[in-house]
Amino acid sequence: MATSRPPSSSSNYPSRFLYLQLYPSLFFFFFLLLFLTSAASSLTVVASLVNPNSFAAPRIPYSDHCNHIVPESPVDPSPSAVFSRASLAFDVSFFSGGDSFFKRYQSQSGDIKSARFRPRSIRKALGDGRVYKVEAKLTLEISKTSAFYGGDFGQRKIQVTQIDGRRIHLSSWGGPSFDFSGFWSESTGQVCMVGSTQVLSGEGTDLKNFDARLMLNYSKDSNIYGSLVKGVLESVNNSQNSFETISILGARNTPLNYEYKLLEQSKSDCGVNSGESLSLENVLGGMCKLFEGRVHVFGLMYRNDCGINHSCSPLGSDVEYTPGFMSLLSFLCDGERMRMVLSFSNISSFTRLFPFDPSTTLVAEGTWDVEKNRFCGVACRILNFSGSLSNAVVDDCSLRLSLRFPAVLSIKSMAPVVGEVWSAKPENDPSYFKRIKLSGLNDPLWRFPSLRYEYTERERLNKLCGAGKSHPKSKANHYPDPQTSDMRFVMSVKISGGGNVLRSARASPYFVGDRLYRDLLVRGQGAGLTGVPLNVNKVTESFTNITYRIRYLNPVSDSRGDIYAEGTYDRGTGELCMVGCQSVRLKSTVSMQNETVDCSLVIKIKFAPIDSSSDDRLKGTIESTREMTDPLYVGRMEVLSRSIYVHQAKESVWRMDLEVAMVLISNTLSCLFVGMQLYHMKKHQEALPFISIAMLILLTLGHMIPLLLNFEELFKSSQNQQRLFFENDRWLEAKEIVVRIVTLIAFLLECRLLQLAWTARKNEDHHHHHEGVWNAEKKVSYVCLPLYITGGLIAWLVNRNRAPKRIVYIGKPHARNLLYRPVNLKRSFQRPPLWKDLKSYGGLMLDAFLLPQILFNRFSNSELKPLAASFYGGNSFVRLLPHAYDLYRSRSYGKILDWSFIYANHKIDYYSTAWDIIILCIGFLLAVLIFLQQRFGGRCFIPKRFRENVGYEKVVELQQSGEQHNTNDS
């Protein structure tokens, strides 16, 4: 009898057969470990490649190409021979030629060409000739322009490519980077170097080596007239790897012992006072901290009579257009003196590269006038460059510049740095132009703590908004405190009348009452708590004066700029009403655009209560009070924001930690329940063949697929926004690794469970059940496979017939501590991917994982107990608990935060109020059916009149089985 065998009968199986059964699980385990090891090693290799200090020695001899320019000399080995590397460096430059290097790059008009020269080491050579050995890197770059949003220029990216087993790091802008070695003669100012580079071919399949000679000429004058660096990059290859000669013109970063030559001229003609200005003592860090290290952009405002009787362009008649913007980059600043370059353009678009075009760039220097509280400067043009860049000189220093920091701001003048540009030439000179006003576009207000704001639109507010009128207030609802971060938000703006154009914008207060908004946050009053009383001009107790800046993140054109608004906020009702001004550029002539200010905008916003569960944080409108026939009229704009409040962010962080723990507990319980099932199978081996193979395969796949998806994430870019939430949170990443390990353990245990069930059916001790259980398993397949396939087809048809919609959603922050900050809105015009719907359908199949076992019990009419109560009951609890939790979570959090859901993730199952209730009922019903089947038989829920036929069929089957057994014995 099979029952007389000891429990250890499984040890009598052929060892070879057992090895074959265990081998797939072991193979998969080692495969995952290998996958992890290879991923880690790949990341280590990539990290080691991004090394800016790498340097390749030249492949060609110096003496053959440069000895006649600067003779080669032995290097002084003493430590005192080291020379300042900054003396020869330049980052702002322009080059012409070199098109063969950029065949794979589709250049466009407006792209910036730049050559960057960075010395790696400079050491004095032996002798008295003031000769120095120089090792340096020269990089040629082309950078596309991008819309200017306040000084946030594009970051440089590193790309790694592999060819023939070699990995090469390339600039994302497609330019080559040469490693040069040579000598510099300080007495003549000449530099001659030889070097090479490797560049991808036009097809991108192989590397080409280019050998070159670089000749640079530095002026011996260390003043504004010696600011230029002129050079030539020549190919020394005679083969197909040669390239055309490249000419370079740049501005030196920091010449040694720089001498200011034009300070007296700058102070003698520095304009007139036009308002109260701040002194340098009222600027945090002083003038140098304000201007150094970043590009400052100014808008140009011309006189109304420009272009009628005289030219207004600061670039003269040689340039066809009249610029609308000026950028400033400081090279050298020491207290009150500053050396800089100016660049004029007609578009407000910049990249990380400063646009150095000789026809639109000027070299300037100046000093701070303590009496007038303004910076006074003189700018010089670059001339004689049209024939050859090597002939360029700095001359014609007739342009004057003044900059100041106004002490009082208003809605029509919100720039903390303003100024003027004008010509010092007589009016009858062809290049003369009148004063042009400058208005800073990207200067931080927090550097001016003494700034004051003057509210000038009180009368208009009273008419348009009814400021000061009492409104019914809700005692149950609480609205954001004006002193907190809750007043900042990102919103979508739908422009009616313009084809329903959808744009995104960021709104942030500038002043709350008479205090800088950022100053309130930095001092801790805006940490989500009620701030201290402000010295504000309040109309009533609940009203607060407030100033906003609304900055478009994806402007349709450059014709309209940011919106500056002032108004009142009623904390009792959550209503914000403001009047706004927006700069508008109108094309007055063929080559010129003039800027005006449109102050006809009315902005009305209604905040949601801070304890609201709605997905919409606020709604509102932006309207123009002008007639529709007015050129400055703009259509009605509907405003919607789904940013979250500070307290919601803090609660979300706590909730996410809790959900990670719940995922870990759920996977741990799954391991525990599978382990208890293995123990149950050891005690009841006669029930092993009656476990449904289809159910075990479904459970095993349910843990294997998430593991594969998690390993796929390792190879995605760290900048990919579709990665796991808060990818920079190391603590959260550590907990995710623990979750994956526990999931892997559960997967291996289920593989073992599947292997034992499969082996039991092959065992000769149970051969009298062999035909019956396999027939039952086939019938299960005949029912389940069409059911699953039909459900998958329905999911596919629903996805295909779903109309594409324009979706506006909030991009995920990179770290948990950024959760409360406004983040960019993203848009898409597409239907949800099919893969997402199929993953949700797969989750539904796992929720009903007991269905194959119920069908198997029905077809086999088993009266045994193949499943432990802890297994089917515990796993049902693990699968149904997320849906119960989702019902609770939906009442506390809106759908806007569904991308942060870790437990009960909406991407891997069907989650909604209806689906949650349906799945809970179905899961509970299936668990009850399993309990009844194992207690009263597999067909206990079939009516009695059908059970009699079933019993007769069972007796016939047992008789046939016994006869076959007797025949085998004889």
C-alpha cells in the first residue's frame, strides 16, 4: 500500500531525476545573481569613464610642426616652475570651419559655436626665454538654443559609446575634444601645440583619428585692448582623416595683472539719477557675488520714436536687426571693479554656452560709483574680423553702460537690476543711438533684503475685485497661510480662442505684505505653520496684500513675457484676486521690435481647502479688460493646478514609508504561507497530486514578472522620469532592495512547490491517480485558457478603442525633500499604453488565483485537503488587503498622487471603488469555496440529483482502476 511507505519516501526517487527537477530553479537563481553582478559592473565602468582629467599624449612629434614657432625646451622639474593655468584659459569664443566634425549633427541657424581651451598644466622651461610647457584640452562645441526661463541653462550630458570593445566618452553636442601638448612663449605671446582626437564617423560605426596643430596668439597687453585670443587649428594628416582649417576667436578669462584703462571715462559719463537706488552694502555678497558665475540677461526697452529719424540699435548699421536682449558675463571682479563681455540678440534664448559672435559682442569694464550708487562701464566693439578672425582688434570704446539696484519695486518695474546703454558719440555720427533702458530678467530678489514694494493698483483692485468687501466665510474649511510654501504652485493654462492652447506656468509670490516671500520661508516662518504677524497693509483682518510672478514654462512665442501681478488674498475664503502686467513685444518696423507693458489683466484664483481630498488644488481665470479689437487683447485663460500642499507632502512621505513596509510584510507573509504549504505537503503526501499545476504556475509567474521588471530598471538612465519614485532617496532604495530579495525568496519557494507537485504526479506510488488528475488538469486548462485569453482580448480592445486624450500631469520630483516644491507639468496626447492595461489584467488574474484549484477539485471530485488553510486563506488575504487599503486611501488622497503609490500600485492591478469591492467579494467567495470543497468534497456545491450520477461514475472509475491494478500484479 502506498500509505505504508514512510514519509521519507521521496528520498527513494532517482537522484538524477530529482536533480533535473531542481535544476531549473537553481539555474534561474544563479541567472539573477549574474544579472545583478553584470549590472553593477556596467555601472562601475560607466562611472569610471566620466573622468575629466584623462589626457592622451600626442601621437605626432612637436619638433616637426612647431619648433620654428616656439622652440622645444626641457622642462624645469622644480616645484616653483608651476605656472597659473588660468592665465591661458578661455571659455567664451567663436570658431568657423570644422564642418567635417559635425556631420552627424544637424546644425541650425541660431546654434552657438564655441571653442573651449582648458590648460591641464603649465610649467616653466629651463633657460631665460620665458618659455613654458603647456598641456591642455581644446573642445569644439555646437549648442542649440533653448527658451530662457530665468537663467537655468541646459546641463552638459555625457554619452558613452562602445566600438570594437573600446568605450569613448563624447560631448552631447557632437564636438571633438583634442588633447594638446606644446610650448608657450610669454615674450611673443605665441602658443604652438600638437595633439589628436578620436571622432565617430558619419555613420557612427567606427572611430577616426585626427592629428592636428594648434597655434594661439595672446596679446602682450594685459588690458581691455588685449582681451582677444586668436588661433588656428590645422590638420597634419595627409590621409582621408584630414579636416579643413578652423579659425578661433575668443576672450581670455583672466589675464595676469589686468590693468583697467577706461575707469575714468566710465565715471565721467554715467547718466543721471532716475530713482532711489541701493548701495553695495545692501546687496548680499556684494557686486561680485551677484554677477560672477552666471549669465545675466536684460531686456531692452527702446524709445517710442526709435526707427523714425535715427537708428536705435547698439550694433550699428552692420547688423540688419535691432536686438531685444542683452546678456552679460563677468570675467573678473575685485570689489568695485569688473571686467565683462556683453552680447546682444533678438531672441531670449540661451544655452550653457555664452553666445560670442564678433558682430554682436562687446568687451567692457567699469567700476561702482559710490556717490550715485550705480555701476558705470565702457564697452568696446570688436572690429576688422570680416576678412579674417586673426585680424580682429578691440576698438571704438564709445558705448556707455550703467547698472543700478532700485530700492523700490512696483508692478510695472519688478527687475532688481536695471540700467541703460547709450552712445557717447555725437548725434550726427552714423553709429549714434539714444539711451536704451535695461531690465534684468533673471536676477534673484533674495540678494536684496532691503527691497521694498509699492502697491500702486489699489483703486483698480477695488473696482475689479471688490477688495475689502466681506465674503461669507466657512468655519469648517481652512485655507493656505499666505506666509507658507502652499502659495507656490505649478498650473496648466488653457487659452480659449487660440485653438485651446495648453501651456504650463509656475506661480510664486514675490512679496507678502512688505516682506520678501523668500525671506519668510528662509527664516522658518514658511515651514507649514502659521507665521508671525506681518506689518502688512490689510484692508480687513483676513486680507493680505500679495505680489506674484507667473512664469510660463513653455512659452508659445517671445512676444509675451512673464506676468507680474499684485492683489489681495483672503485666507477666510481662499480667494486670490490680482491685476497683472505683462511685457509685450510689438513689431514696429521690419527689423525692430519694441516692448510695451500690458496692465489690463485680471487674475482670479480660488484655492481648495488644505484638508480637501480633491485632485484640484486651485482653479481660476486670467482675463483681459481690453476690447477684442485691441491689439493687446488676449483671450480668456482658464487656470488649473494639481500641485499638493505642504502637509499633503509630509503625509505622503509618511505614507510611502508605510507602504514600503506593507509591501515587505506582504512578501514576507507570502514566503511564510508557502513554507507552511510545504510543511502541509510533507505531512499529507497522498494529497500532492491534487494540487492544481495551473494555480501554481500562475502564482510563480506573479512573482517572477515583477522581478524581471525590477532588473530591467537597473539599465535605464538615471534621468528617466519613469523610474521608481524618488530615485535619489537612498533610504527608500535600500528598502526596495530588501523587498526584491524577499520577492526572490518567495519565487524560489513557489518554484520548489511547483516542482514537488509535478514530481508527485510522476511518482509510481500515485499512479492509480495518474489518469484522473491529468484529465482534470486538462479540463481546467480548457476552461481557464479561453477565459484568460478572452479577458486579455477585452483589455486589448478597450485600450485600442479608448480615445486619445491630452493629459496634463505633474512630473515626479527627484528626491523626497523636493516633494513639496512645485514641479514641471508634462503633457501627452496619446492613449495609455497596452502594456499598462495588460499588467492590470495580470493583477486581476492573480487576485483570482484560486479559480484553477476550484475547477480542479470540481473535475477530480477530490475529498482530500491538498491546500493548507494558511496557504489559501493567507494568500487570499495578501491579495485582497491592497484593495481594502485602496478604498481607505482613496478617501484621504486624490488620484493626482497615484504615481507615488507603492503598495496597491494602480499600474499592476485594477483599482477603483467599484473594482475594489468586486475583487474583495470575488476573492472572499473563492476562499470560502475552497474551504467547503476540502471539507465536503470537490462537488459539494453541485445539487444532490447531479451528485448521484457523479458517485456512480466514481465507483466505475475505482472498479476499472482496481481491475487494471490486479492485471498488473498477475
